[in-house]
Amino acid sequence: MRTLPMLVLSACAALVATTIAAPAAMAASLNNTFERPTAGSSYPRAQWGTDGWSAPWDLGLDNRTLIDSSVKRSGSKSLRVTYPARQIGPENSGASAPFAIPRAREYYVAQWVRFSPDFSWGTTQFAGKIGIGLGAGASCSGGVPCDGYNGFTSRFIWRSGGKAAIYYYSMDHAGQYGDYRDLSVGGSTVYYPRGQWVEIVQRVRVNTVTNGNANPDGEIQVWYNGQSAALISGLKFVRNGDLIDRAYLSSFHGGADTTFAPTNTSYIWYDDLRVNTSPV
């Protein structure tokens, strides 16, 4: 899958690596139900911070988020993120922020997502990132080779027709860009529905390292609406001491060019975010 031009995302990854730090006293879990903020307001980084989610930078939180009381899964509100027509990339589409979490070898992240009834998967090419993923170190992504010293990322994506997949960067990724695994439940390929809430959960476990060599024991596991949807084992993410240290909000259309852009302004609602070192 092609992503944004290498220089753009490489710069973002470098910024993550040099500025993010998880406070030692921070609990190894984060939750957000979006019930505290005022309905009808945006949800900027300072407000995330009030709710315990700390990030050194963001894209889109000021102008492409809305606390929405008209669509919710539980409680009375949810977070709506906007994906403007004919726009791609984190600067102009969706929302991004690397939220700090205490370093750990294994994390779970769960979220409920709802695509707008007329959500556009793209123009002539179809791909985009969804919600909260997990990352470590320099957050290897954007076509940069993962050498074991520059971290990794694992994020949910959509593909053509809303096909659901997990998209990850590891030391052994096959091409210039990351690898993906389509989600499947009971032998049937998963497609994200429009206009319905679904729950997506991933577990990432970082590989161990022996004498500077990465052992092939990293894992990614995915559940869709509570059912097993993917298990990827034998992964090598790192050869240094990097562990998972961020819950990476990274959601946008694209793709490297405007053929991935939505044909109409589209929305994804998020609710009941959970990040934990224990099963969620």
C-alpha cells in the first residue's frame, strides 16, 4: 500500500521520536468516552490532556474534530472526525497525535468506530488509516525501511470497498511500504459497514532481543466485534530496547496522491477508546 511521500512522514516520525516521553507516574491504561467535553465543541489537544491523554503535537484536532451528541454508542456523546472531500494526508485529512503511554512490551487498544452513511473510501484508489494504533521509538512508517533501531507502527486501515485490514511496519516488511493483513472472521473477509458501530481491537507484542539480534517472536492479534480476525506471529520489530510507548492517533485518507481522496466530505465517529497492558 502506498502512503504519503517519504519525507513528510519521515519528518513526523522524527518529531515523535525526539519529543515524546511518557511520564513515569502515568498509569499503564488510558480510556476516553468523550462524556466530559461540551457537545458541539472541537476537541483540541489541551482538552485531550485534561482527560489524561498527553501528546507533544497534533494535526487536525483543532479544526477537524467535534464532540457530537447526535451520534453516540454509549453515554451521550462521541468524537466525530472530518475527512474533507478531495484531501489526503494527515495535514489536511482526519486527525493525528502520538499520545504517550508507559513503555511496555505488550499493549491492547480497543475502539468503537462508525463510518458516515455516505463515507467515501477514495476516488480511483482506496485506502486510509483509522483511529488509534500503536507505535514505538521513531515510529517507522511512510516508506522508510525499518532497521530495528527506528521503531515500528501498527494501525487499522480500510482498503477498496471498505475492506478491513491491519497495516504494520516491521523489520521484514516485504516492499517499500508496510505490510497488511486483511481481517477475516469465520473464513469471511471483513468489510467495514457504513452507518453502524463496530469494535476493533488489536494486541501488539514486541519481540525479544538477544545480543543485539531480533528474535522472531513479535505478534499482532486483532479482534472484530469480539471475534478473532487476524493473528500475525514471527514478527521482528526491534533490535534495540524500544518498547511500545505511544497510542498513535493516525487517521486520514491516503495514499500518496489525490486518487485516494474522498469524493465527498466524510466522517468517522469514535467512542469508548481503551488502551491497556491487560486485555480490554
